[in-house]
Amino acid sequence: MPSHEMIHSRILADSQQRAASILALLREMQLDEPVRADGMSAVDWGICKAVNFFEQAIRMAGFWSDFHGIASGGRDWISAYVGWSLGCCDMSGPEDLQRAASLLLSDRYPSGAWGYRPGLPSDMDSTSWATLFLQQTRQEWDAQATVD
């Protein structure tokens, strides 16, 4: 059984790898900074910057992804989760959400489900988020059909 120090060391190394991956991605993206309106609260400004980041990311890559270097990064589940979240707050343009929904439909597995990213097994978490997001965007698709 691994010692507490070994477990802590592994967790720390994983966290450092994830942080380095995120920082590298942000440097590559060279995002445009949104303009802060006079009197905007710090919370509203943070939300505005986050939505701006997600909008630019979808326009650059066509999808959202998470930790690069960890199983090559997730794509489908995070696109579904981010898309659903942005749709709930009604702060993102419908064209960005439709772009992500179209990607999800094109990545659907033959079983009719989704996974962490293409090439990995399907899972319930990814499929649930994809289903919620597709219903929210009113994208036309058959939830019970398998893909041929």
C-alpha cells in the first residue's frame, strides 16, 4: 500500500501537470480581453471574462476541451457541460452553442452514446451531459436511435 507521502506526491505532480497544461493553452490562445463596463461588479466582470474565454475557444477549435496531456484531453463531455452551462445563463450566442451541438452529434458513438472524447469508451456521465445540452439547444436528433 502506498504511503501518504507517495499519494501526496502523486496528487501534487498531477495538479502541477494540469496547471501547466492550462497555462500553456491560455498562452497559445492569445485571447482578446473584453471591455469592462463602468460600475461592473467584480463578479459580473469575472463572468463576462469567462464567457468571453469560452466563446473564443469554441470559435478557434470548434469545441471545448479540458486538460491537454491527460488522455489527450476531454472533448465531448466538456463541450456538452460548458455548452449546457452557458445555455442556462443565456450569456452566449446561439451560433456558438449550435456549433458545439453539431460537433457532439458528429462524435456520437455507434451505440448512440458519447464518451470523454472520441476513441475512448462511452460513459453515462458524458452521454447525460450531451443529452441535456442537445435538448437545451433544441437540436434535432433521435435520442433512442443508434448511429450507423
